[in-house]
Amino acid sequence: MSPNLSKVISEKELHKRIKEMGETLTDKFKNSSVLAVCVLKGSFIFFADLIRLIECDMNCEFLSTSSYGNNSHSSGEVKVTMDINSSVQGRHVLLVEDIIDTGLTMSYLQKMFEIRKPKSITTVTLLHKPEAKKVECKIDLVGFKIPNDFVVGYGLDYQNQYRHLPYIARLENLN
Ligand code: IMP
Ligand code: MG
């Protein structure tokens, strides 16, 4: 059976919530200089929309992680396949994730950034699956809490497909 898409968060709901998140982060950072870090690939659309709604001094950086390969389940092993270029020491770091599932990626990244002596680390995720948690990680701002289903769209993929969808959909009939 081929996978079936069922919309769970509309384009309108995404934009409304991301606007609120931008306001919250503007309040937090309006007098600061921020190093905003996009965790590729899944966060690229969320990151692009969110940073345009945060009014503060900002530098943008990109890093890439992989833990899923071509599967819909985490391999449990996090790899940083591309790191950022800027120094983190003494900076306010804003880590932007698409989704926190087991928490493995975010907990790994938080430890990696802590060692680099930032002034602060703020963690933001568009989606959070609380039921899938395997390890603790600090999450400062969540867009939407969702059930433990595999979702795609708005940057999130399954086997590198569906990233371009403007909404979030549940992927059903996965093998
Ligand atoms: P975690 O390490 O298990 O928290 O998962 C982190 C990464 O796995 C996310 O940044 C996503 O790239 C990917 N991921 C987790 N759940 C999903 C999902 O439902 N759809 C697409 N990607 C997912
Ligand atoms: Mg991600």
C-alpha cells in the first residue's frame, strides 16, 4: 500500500503560531545579539519563516545532523554531518529544530554547544512529540505538541520527499 497523507496542521495555523513565537523571541532578545542556528535539513522552512519575525541583532548559521537514514525510526545514533562556522563563545545561541521526537538529537546538540561556552542557549522547536521521549533535553519554546505519529511537510520529510508541502500531514500506511 502506498503512504497516505492526512493534514494535521494547516498553513494558516502554522503562520499564526509562528508569528506568536516570533513575538515571544523578540521580547526575549530585543536588546541582544543572537546566533540563530538552523538544524538542517528539516528546519529550513520553519527557520526561514521564524527568523524574519524576530526583531533583534542576528547572525545565522546552519548545521546538519542525521540519525534516521532512510527510515521513519531513529537509529539512536546522532551524527553532525556539517558544523557551523562561527564561534559560539559568549554568544546567545538560538537552536531551531523542526521536531523533537526521542530528544536524542537535541540533547546531543545541547551538550555539543555547552562545551563551546555560549552566554545562553535557547531551544525552539516547531513540533514536539512528548510521548516519544527517550532522553531529557531542555526545550524553551514549542510550536505544537503532537501525538506520536510520523509527520511530513513544511520541511519535514520521509525519504527526502514531502518537504515542500506548505502544511503538516500525518503519513499513514508506512511499512
Ligand atoms: P529525535 O532525535 O528522535 O528527537 O529526532 C530528531 C530528528 O528526527 C528531527 O529533527 C527530524 O529531522 C527527525 N524526525 C523525528 N520525527 C519525525 C517525523 O515525524 N517526521 C519527520 N522527521 C522526523
Ligand atoms: Mg531536525
